[in-house]
Amino acid sequence: MIPRDQGLPKYWSSVLILGLAMDQDTDIGGPHQRFPVTNQSAIVAVSSEDDDVRQRAFETILASYWKPAYKYIRIKWQATNEDAKDLTQGFFANAFEKNHFARYDAGKASFQTYLRTCLDGFVANQKKADSRLKRGGGVSQFSFDFITAEDELVLYSLVSDMTPEEYFHREWVRSLFVLAVDTLHRRCDESHRNVHFKLFEIYDLGDDDVEGKPSYASLAQKFDLNTTTVNNYLAATRHEFRKIILEKLREITATEEEFLREARALLGVRMI
């Protein structure tokens, strides 16, 4: 089990410890353009007139936001497990069918705030109607792992001095990092770099509280490598992981200003 720092994944603190603001590699922009992030924002693409583009954009938004939304409903609105499931799927089905996210105005608020405000309004209206929603609609084709979400909700309970809005943001951060880890795992697997990911998983995502962080020497022995190779593999994988985080962040921010602001808040990267 991955330990948490105030409920955030272990790799949250690990990434910061790895020194994201340490050198030129973590600049966004700058003369060397080390991390040119060109992914189109899903927040922008969801307004596209192309149905396929709009569909993919919605899927990207959904992947990052459905779990924070579910947990937020459970915490703020004190909804039961079943009601929260219905409300979560009902909210995103409604947003998809009516293309609500295309109405977002980046000049008024962050997309995160906009979505949470829409979610509050949707839940309030449903409670007034006092009617149970049918799950499905436009999002019936997407997978909602409510069992995992509920397990996480129990394991990472709301910190006493944290507002529901702060909790929503924390869970959004968790979702972003989980998606980044999953993407890293897939890319390493596709490029036959399974040892790279395994080293990263053990050293940077492992549970230090159980046996402590393993040494490079022990990892070298375990994987029949030398310590220099272990160091090089970890450095390369960390670099790729940081790049993936920025890619994911670009997808779910609407403007360059918001992207740079969130990148600095999450990773401490310099804004050039």
C-alpha cells in the first residue's frame, strides 16, 4: 500500500523531493525548451464542432474529474454511496448531453471551480426534486470504478481543518498523479522498459514505513544491474514522469496562464 502525506499519494512528496524546480529541465519555456508541452487542452477542445474531438475531450475531463466529484458529493452533500453514484453519473451524463463544459469562461474562474459550481447546482436541484436518477445516458460507455473510489474515501478521510472545496482540489491532484503513473506504466510496458518502471515503483512509490527505502545497491542486486545503471534508469523514468504530469496538466487547463499557475503550485516549476 502506498503511504500518504495528509492523504496525498506517496509520489506527491517523492516528486517534490526529486527536485522539480532544481534545474533547467523543469523550466516551462526558456531558451532550451526542455519541456515543450503541446497537448491541446481538453477544456478548449470540448467546444469543438467535430463530434469525435468533442467526445475525446469529454473523456479526458471525465477521467480527471469523476472521482473527485463522487468523493465531493459524499463529503459535502452527505450522500449515501448509492445516491452519490447516481448523482455522479447523472451530472456527467447531463453535462455531456447538453455540452455544459463548452460554456466555461476562463476569464471568470478556473475550470475546477466552474465544474464544482455546476456540480453543486446539479446536486441541489436533484435534492429539491427528491428523485432518484437513472445512471447512464451519455456516459454509460465510460467506466466508473466506484468501489475503488469508496475504498479511497474511507482510507483518506477528510482532514478536520479541510473544507469540502479544499478536499475536492486534493482529490483532483490525486487523480492527476494516478493518471500520470498509469500512463508511465503503459509507456514503459509498450517500450519494453518494465525494469525502469519497476525500479521507479519500488524506490519512489514504495512504502518506506514498512522496511525503509531500498538502497541502489540492493536494487542492483535484485535486478542484476550495477548501481550506475539503477541511477540512470531512475533518472530517466523520473524525467519522463514529470513530463507526463505536465502533459496531463495541459490537457485539463484552459489557458496558458492557468497551466503555468497550476504547474508551479503542483510541482514548483519556474514560469519563464
